Amino acid sequence: MNRWRIPARLEEEVKERDKTCVYCGVRMIERMPPRGFRKAMATWEHIINDASIVSRENIARCCVACNSSKGTKKLPDWIQSS
């Protein structure tokens, strides 16, 4: 189980499924290269902002840029925002 309480089996399944950001489609990287752009780093995302909902439908991987932009906003509100 990782620090977001995602069981190892689900973590591996989602990592295998989400190679690109679920929101913008950018190809994500797992580790920060010495001179790389942080915004393409893979992060864990709770589609519904509730850490207690740990399911393959609610857990996804997205890039740092999208994750920080979305923050705690509800998905429909974030998608409609500029």
C-alpha cells in the first residue's frame, strides 16, 4: 500500500493502464530527469476528490500540470474552467 492508501495490486494495474495523462494525454514520466520538465511527471489522482474512494474507477494517473490545475475542484467544474 502506498502513502495514498492505494493497494500495491491496484497501483500496478493503474500504472499499466495510465501511461499518458488521463486529462491532457501527455506521455508521463515516472522520475524527474536532471534537466527535465516537472509538468510531465506522473501523479496519483482521485477523480472524485475523496481519498477514501480507492477503486480502479476513481484512481488514475495524471501529469503534475493537470493535477495542480485541478487541485480540489470537482471534475466538471475544473473541465469547464479556463
